[in-house]
Amino acid sequence: MSRAKSIGQKSQQGATLIMVLFVLLIITMVGVLAIRVAMTSLNVATNSQIGQLLLQTGDTPNNQILNTTNLSNILDFSGAVGAAIKEHETDPGKEYIFCYKPTSNKKLGALVDTTVLVPPASNAVRDTKATIDSTQSNRSGFCNLEQDFGSSREAVVTQVAITIPNDADEDAAPGAYLVRDTDLSLGANVSTKTSQQRIRVTTTAILPAYATATKTLSEIEADCIGSANTVGYINDNTGKATIGKKTMADCLAGYGIPVNSQTQEMNLVELRTQTQKI
């Protein structure tokens, strides 16, 4: 009798143990699922923050050019914008690139730190790289992914490219290039253009630390951007001659590096004011 009772107790203990293990298994599965959901949410938040950081950083050099109070500083031939405009008069289509270094005391886009790229021919295959202008062989405009950070946080590197559009702006609305607050009525002060030039600024903000490729940053830099011995891809492929061509941003993204590339077209106008007679 006592033996039968002992067997019954062992069976109950075994069943209880199985139930406990089953509950623990369910708790473990729920915990793993919760961790995965949390990690996914964290990744989404991180990606959003990265995107915002790159967007804001890429906007900075554009705003510096847009908000300049002295146009002559921009049009000066000692800078990338002025040099690009001058070169466009005789040899259009080139791309003037420089690395944005706000911690430096040098002029924004100083010509001594600018590299002149010649885009591939319009009929070249998509992944054809640019070449260096034979008469302007300076290579100091290429960003160094391990050194040329835009702040003390040492996170983002920003490459800037200046191009002068060759094609007409077909999307421009009538009066798009009139200066704000222009009054064309009789007897009003009329702003008369003494010079006008469209320029296109492409900024590419790069977060090198997030690279997922097995290659080193120096190898990626040599392939996508350029180095002392190599030339990378163009930055701006929005013109008719370069549309569809592989860009530096495309190349970097292929290595898993987060990038934000934005292109803004500006119309630089120098004015004098006169009174229109009735």
C-alpha cells in the first residue's frame, strides 16, 4: 500500500516539474520576443537619429554659401565657386570638390584645398569613375574618412562639390530668377543685374564609423572618393551629361556606410539699383 502511494507521489512530482519547465519555456520565449522588439525599436530610433544628423550636417555648408553677406567672397577666384564659374566660361562641365572643415581657419572651399574632377563621358557606362584635370592636379580636395571630421565629436565627414549647370532650367517658373521684393512698376527702384550665375552645390555627409564592409576606411576612401594615387566617382549626377552615373555616395552606401547626399541649385546675382523714369 505504501509502495503504491510512493509511486503516485512521484508521478505527481514529475507532472509538476513538467508544468514548471513548460511555464519557464513560455516565459523565455516571451522574453526573447520582447528583446527582439526592443532591439528593432532601438534600431529604428538609431537610424532616424543618424539620418537627422547627416541631413543637418550636409545642410551646413549650403547655408554658409546661401547666407553670405559679401558676394565677392564667394565669387573670388581663390575659392571653389569663383574658380568653377571662371573655368566654366572656357571649359564647362567640371566638378570642383573640397572637404568641409569648419574647424579650420581657411576660407570655405579655398582653391588650394580643392580638387577639379572631369566627369566621365555621357556615353560611358554607369560605374565609370571621374578623372583629374591634367592642368589642375591638386588632390587635397578629397576627404580623409579617418581625419576630416566636421566637429570635435569626430563623427561626420562632409564632401562638397560645386558644378555650373550647362542645361537650361526647364522646371523654373516664369519670374523664378527675379530677385525677391523686386518692383518693376514705373518710378520704382529697379534692381539691374550686373552678373548672374547658376551654381549647383552637392553635399555628401558621411558617417564612416558605421561601415560594415571588410575593407579598411582607407581602401574605401581610395575607391569611392579618391587618394594620392586614385580617383573616385563624381558627386553630382543631376545634369544631362551625367544623369544616371554612379556617384561617390552610391559607392560609399555599397560599403554599408550611412550617407546623405543633397543637391541645391542657387542663382548668384550681383545687383545695382537705379530709378526707372516715367
